[in-house]
Amino acid sequence: MASIQRTGPFKGRTIGVVNDLSLDEQRYLYQKAKELKTLAKSGGDTRPFRIEDRDYQVYLIFMEDSTRTKESFRNASKFLGCRTNVFDTATSSFNKNESITDTIKMLYGYASDSCFILRTKLEGVCRWLQIALSAYAEATGKPNPGFINAGDGKHEHPTQEFLDEFSFLEHLNWNMNDIHIALTGDLYHGRTVHSKADGLKIFRNVKVDLVAPELLAMPPSYVARMKDNGFEVQIYESLDEYLASGKVAPIWYFTRLQLERMGESVLEKADVLRKSVTFRKDMLGLLPEGTRFYHPLPRDRINPTNPTFLDNLPLNGWDAQSENGYWTRIIEIGMVSGLLGQDFEGELGRPEELPEDFIKETTPAEHKKPEYKVGIKPVEEGIVIDHIAVGKPIEEIWSNIEAIRKILKLNVRSSQGVYHSLRGEGEFKGIISLPDIISFGQKDLKKLAAIAPGCTLNLIRNSSVARKYRLSMPPRIYGFDEISCKNENCISNPKHNEGVVTEFVRKTGSTFVCKYCEREHPFREIWDI
Ligand code: ASP
């Protein structure tokens, strides 16, 4: 029996990455976790924070090892009074080659309302399931399930991020003005530090010191994201170099070396690399007054980067930090279940609106009569694609012409070539003339823009241009058989056979990011041809 209505504004939402919650929503999460923790610790009435409905099912699906994240979610679900299922991946149909998508659809059918908490090696799983299951939910007339990412490969770990920020806020007395933090350890493979590129945005002024040897350095895309978010970023290669700088942060965030994600060549050097980010007793005197150390845990029991001599010092912030996982995760499930949020005032997280004006029709009167030809014969009726890969090297222009023909299946009488462009000395462009094609649909136009941004399409009638379209780089490229994400760990990578519709979103210029794993791709790399 449902004791409390669950109709809050976050119902059925997905938390796949930190940015899935707006800054106002993140602040709401922290505020609610603070209220709950204070109430629970003082013996107050925590009933408004409980779902108390066995028809609400919380599924924990952990396909990679976990202790803290899994147990804090399991206990959070128990506190909430939901039906809690821990899905045993070792004995499941995953081992009979079933797709994650099929498995989740089946589990979704076993309750009237549910949320799924997933830890996977594959990246971008929650984003994909949100899309796949919302279509299924519509077909079955049931509410959209919520999805919470409990760590996907080396991509993100948003719920760890929320408990980390909550811990920093407690330490800083809830002052959201400034934070100066050092991130150290394995910044390359550690998903918890990647999530900091967005999670720290709740502070007005952010200074981040990245301390890691080159082989474990923060990937450039995350450094760029931090800078884009207005953070002041400094880079150091070891703790010794950092401490000698004299500009040391009072909050340190350690991470372990993620040996299970390292390739052979890095693994061989693990001991040397670890040394440069391991804290020593002689470093204690170099820390600013009141410094606090944090760690997402686990720490390596043989070679911890934050060694055990620190455990009983006031520096130890990590024990209280891990407890905070319980409070923040209760609130996260409470939010996506629709229980919490009625008192939320602020901006709701929304998918970004993408412009669709990448196809512009221009008036043919602006242009002189063209002299498009098939071979030596002028085109009287048909289509001419002009300015293909203009200004690019000649080989690239030819390969772009080839890609257009192949993807648009232009197996018709036609001619093509590489010609001088009027843009300037030594500049070239490609042209395809198609006298047998007299109509070109909107879908084909979009496809052409995605293959050859910058080209023009001319409809020729009675030997002159009747319509002309300028095609620029589209904001999204999706759904073509000839594109794929080149990250082998991405859920959309064809080798995983999950039936994911590949989609790229333009970031800047000609750089696109995969909608699921967020890996950056230069435009040409998207294409398989
Ligand atoms: N527990 C964290 C994670 O799942 C950190 C770690 O494993 O090192 O990413």
C-alpha cells in the first residue's frame, strides 16, 4: 500500500552523470541529506523520508566489484521501505549472452514502479537504458523507471561525487563560496575524480590542483572541462613537487591506483608511479593548518596512498565521508522515486535544446547562373552537390566524395571531380552532378549535412538553379549504420550488440561527443568509412 504520494518533479529521472541534476537540484539533494542526517542523529521523525511501499522496487545490479556503494544503496533502500532486490550477475542470463537491455526490460515488468542502480564495466549504460525503457514504459502504460549510475567503467561515478561534495560542504560549514582542493593518485582511470569536473561547480570559486605523474594524469578533456567551468587548475607530477610549491590546498582527495583498468605497460610501472602520490610522515609538517584528507575508498591494504599512520589524526576525513554515502543515496532514491521534491524551488535539469538550423535555403537570385556539367554536357535538370570539403587537402575531398556516394547510395548516372575553388589560390572543392535525381528529401539533406558539412545542394531546373541549400555542421549526428563510437567500452560500440542507436552531439567546431560515454571524436573519426 502506498502511504505517501510519489509525484515529485524528479520522478523517473536518470542520474547517469553529475550534470543530469541541475545545480539547484544538486543543492536540494545536499540540503535534504543534511536535514535527514540531522533528524536521524537527534532521534527525530524521519518518516517523511521513507517510501514505505513494497510495490516500489529498487534493483541493485552490480556487474563490477563494490562494497561501499552497493551496501550503502542496499541499506538506503531498506531505510526507505522499498522492495529491495540485489541482482546476482554471476548466475544471471548475462552469462547466457543476454543483453543488458533485455534483462532490464524483464525486471521492470515485475513491479508497478521501480528504479535501477547499476555498476557496469560498460560506459553510458544508464543513458541508453533511459531511452530504451522510456519507449517500453510508454507501450506498457507504466511509469518511467529511474536509473542511477553507480560507476560506469572509467567514465563517471555521480553518486560518489554527491557524497564527496556533501562531505566537503560539512567540512566548510556549508559555505559555497570558495574551495581549494588537491586531487591526487590515479587521475587517468579514476571515475570519481572525473566527476569532480562538474560536481565542484556548486562552489562559486574553485581552485583545483591536479597531482599525478604523467602516465596517470587527468585526461585533457576533463582538464578542459574544468577550465571551461571557470576552475583555476594547476598541475603537478608528484606530492613532493606539490608540497614544495608552497601553494598547498587544505582539502586533499586521494585515489588508489586502478590496477584493474591499466594496460600492461602502465601496470609494470605501478610501484614507481604509486610512490609519487603516496603520503609520507615527513610531509606532515608541510600541510596547511586544519587540512583534511578524503578518499572514495577502498585503499590498497598493502600500499595505501593515504597510509594507516594517518587514521587517528584529525586529518582523517574519509571515514565520515563513506558514512555520508548512506544519507545522500537515501535522498537520491527518494528523488527519482518521486517521494521528494514537492518543496523544490529552482531550475529543473533539462536536456539541452539543440538548434536545427543547419540547413539554410538561400535565394537562387543571389547566385549567378551556374555552369554545372555532367562531363562536358551542362546539367539541365537534376541535382548538383557543390563545395564538398572546400579548402581541404585533395585526398580528403576525394574521400568525402566517395563517402557521400556510398552513404546516400548514389549509384546513378553522374559525374564528379575536384575543382579549383573561388575561395582563393590553391584551394579546392569537390562537385557531384546528378542529372537523373530530381528530388531530394529533408532526411537526405540532413544526412548530406552530416557527411559533408559546408557543401551546397543545388536543384537545377531548365538549366538554372531553382533552389539552393547551404548545409553546415549539424548539432547531432545519429542513427546511421556507418557511424560508431570508437570507445570499446561504450555501450553503443557495435561489438556489444545492445542495439543502441549511435548518437553524437557536437561540442565545439568539428568535435563531437558520444551521447552515452561522452568520449570526444573529431568529425572524421565518427565515420566508419
Ligand atoms: N569506490 C570508487 C569507485 O568505485 C573508487 C575506487 O574503486 O577506487 O570508483
